[in-house]
Amino acid sequence: MRDAIERLKLYQTDNLILLVGTNPLPNYVAARLLLKPNGKIHLVCSNDTESIAGRLEKQFVRDGLQYERRPVVDESKPRDIYNAIHSIIPTMQGSVGLHYTGGTKAMSVHAHRALKDTRQDAICSYLDAHDLKMVVDGGMGDGRDAEIPVRNAVTPKIQEVIELHEIILAKPPKQQPILPDVAKAIKTVMDRGNEWREWTQTNLRRPDNKTKFVSEGQLKKLTVPSSNPAFSDICSVFANRGATDTSLEAWASASGVFDPRKDMEDFAKWLEGEWLESFVLDCLLQITAECRSHDCAMDFQSSSGKFQFDVAAMCGYQLFAISCTTSNNKDLCKHKLFEAYVRAKQMGGDEARVALVSYHKDPQTLLTNFLNEWKYSKSSVRVFGKDDLTDLPKNLRDWIESN
């Protein structure tokens, strides 16, 4: 990473023109890497991306970077784009750079032409989403482009990436898993069969309406049958935490997380399936050093209710988003994967990678069907099934390192 940063200093400029597109993340990365100290950013946007320019400006203020909003261009008119860039160059003192990852093809072509017609010494660049490299046009000095790996040169937090999209979270994401010892025990029980899943669905849900839980009072009185050897691992963990019996009320009290006076439904949700998010986050935290991941968290929910991630990790500026379900239902798994894919690409752009962690018995067939249906790139999606959970830390590490 140090070598990359030193190489990038050769291409930093006093003035950096950014073409604003629908995803602000590439421009944020470029601003952090290609602007000289005390330099100025010049944002060129269209009517459609003016609000995105505003989000970038807010982040630049937080980072202490100088910026200037330039005239809004009509991206459908080549002459308008050319004239806008051509007119602002004479106002700039010092070296000039153009980063054109964010703009449309038309904006990129005509901005590049206007800049080179005005300043032959200008430095032009873009981010290669496939190889996570900064490519500098002719940067080798002999007509060849300079290609510099930059994935780990910028390390935004997941929450910063979300804020770039002006999404307000209902609450801070959780940096640590909930009851990781219990989650591991439930996973062990689930590995052996479906008894835990069947017990939770039969007892926690209303018999006349499976979309709703039984009342808080009924949840408190529910007792997990300790005589059933299938549940011994879970019962032992709660006993070690100080639970006086195997009632859900006693378990909630022993959890230290869920208050039996008001959180019984949340506790029921966690026991039924949300434990898997905690298990996945715990696995990610075990491999942060190997994968050079600087931020891992779970439970991302917007205040509007329209945005949600189960678990996510940042490796440099690359987002890895993971959707979790204990179901083995094909349609539900595909829905969860599709939802995660759309949100991840919205947040992290083409560099983002998406995975589903599930109890599906044939994850490869599920993935093939999903890719055939939606025509997404195979390299950007992964499905982990029941057998993959046996050594999930290793499987997650291999997935992240391969991307």
C-alpha cells in the first residue's frame, strides 16, 4: 500500500476535475488519492447528478478538502460538455487532473478532449473496477498507461459509504456479534438436522398465523426441552451464562442483551434465525488480519425501512455485502440474494461483491440459476450453503481474497 501511495504522488495535481456520476464512491476514492495537499476539487455534474455532487461536498467538508462546484452540463450535448471544461481550465492555477470514472461515456470523451486541447500536460485517470487499479493515461511516460493497485489505499467506513448515498440509518450498526457463543451452539445443532428450526417455528409462531409470534407472555413461559439431546449444546451455553432453567425468560435474562420485560419478541427473532448474522460477523472478525478488512459490522437498517444489509465488510474501498438466511427454500434464497446484490451495487459500485450465507443444500445450482436469470457477473456473486458453514471463516477468507 505504501508503494502505491508513493507512486500516486507522481500523478497528484493542484486542481482535480471530477465528473460526477450516479455512484459517488469512485470520486471519493479519486479525491483522496489524486489531490495534492491544499489542492482544489472541481465538480462537474449534470442535472441528474447535482444532488450526488452535494453529497460529495459534505464528505469533502468532513475530510477538510477544498472544492468548487462548476457549471452543470447537459450530458446529452457534446458541445455543452466541451465548452464547460474548456472554459474553466484558464481559471486554474497549477497542475490540472481529470478523473472520469464517474461521468457518462459522453461526458468522459468530451471532457477528456477539451482538457487535452487546453492543457497538454493535464493528467487523466480512471478507476478500473475489475482489477481495483488506478489507471493513468500515458502515465509511464512512453505512451503506456500506469496501473497502480489502490484497493487498500483508501479505507472508508461502511457507514461513510452509506452516508455518501444520503441514507440515514435508524441506529448505528453493530460492530460486535450478539451472543457469539450461543450462535455457535445453534449452528452446531442446525448442522445435525432441522429439529431446532422446526421447534422454533412450531413454538415461537402463532399456530393460526405463522407470520406473527405468540404473545410476550407466552414467549416467556416457553421452555426448551432439555431432555432432547439435540438441544443440549444450546442449553449448556445458557446454563454457563447463569440461566436458572430452560425457559426463554431465563435465557433472555442470562443473555445480558435481551431484557425479558420488553425484548422477548426480538429474542425470539434472534433464536429463530437472526443468530446466523452474529455467527457470520464472528467469522469475519476472525479473518480481518488475513483479508486486510478494516471495518466489519451487521444490522444496517435505514430509518425509512427501504434499505437493509445483514452483514458487511470493507476491504479498502471494496464492499463485501452478505445476506443471511437459515432457510433452504430456493425462492426465498434467490430473493435475499437479489435484494443484497441490488443494494451492494448501489452502495459500492462495480467493485462490490455479494454473498448469500444460507442452509441451502445445493448452493452451486442456486447460484447458476440466479446468474442465468439475472445475467450478473459470476465473479461478483457467491452462495454459501449448509456444507460451507462447517468452516465458514476459511470459505469467507477464500472468497474475499479471490476478489
